[in-house]
Amino acid sequence: MKRALAAAGLTAAAVVVPLMTAAPAQASAADCRNYLASQGYVVGPKVTAACAQTGLTGYQACVQRLLNIDVRSEHALIACNKR
């Protein structure tokens, strides 16, 4: 009986702990846009499109699009890391 309760407790902890720790680390396109707005950039359709890049090459595509519209490189790197 004690082993069954211990196993159930460990299983619950294995499911709950990663969910609790992963939730705050979630980033989004809105975080990318909000960061750029806080740095004084106008958030229009080009910034929105850049921040919306996803997939394996999404980070590089985001950075390149922001650089193409004259976002400073340090701001582009941070913003795209937030998306």
C-alpha cells in the first residue's frame, strides 16, 4: 500500500512540476511586439509579421526581417528571443 501511494505521488509530481515550471517561460509574438514598442519602435504590420515567425528557422527569419526594417541588432535579437 505504501509503495502504491509513493508511486502515485511521484507520478503526480512528475506531471505537475514540469507544467508549473514551464508556464512562465512561455514566450509569444505579443512579447516580441511589446518589447519593441517599449524600445520606441512603431509596431506595424512588418514588426507583427517578423514577430510571428515560427518553426525551425523562425528565430533567424524574425531577426532578419527586423534588421531589414532598421531595428537595431541588439533589439532584434532580444525581441526575437521573446517570441
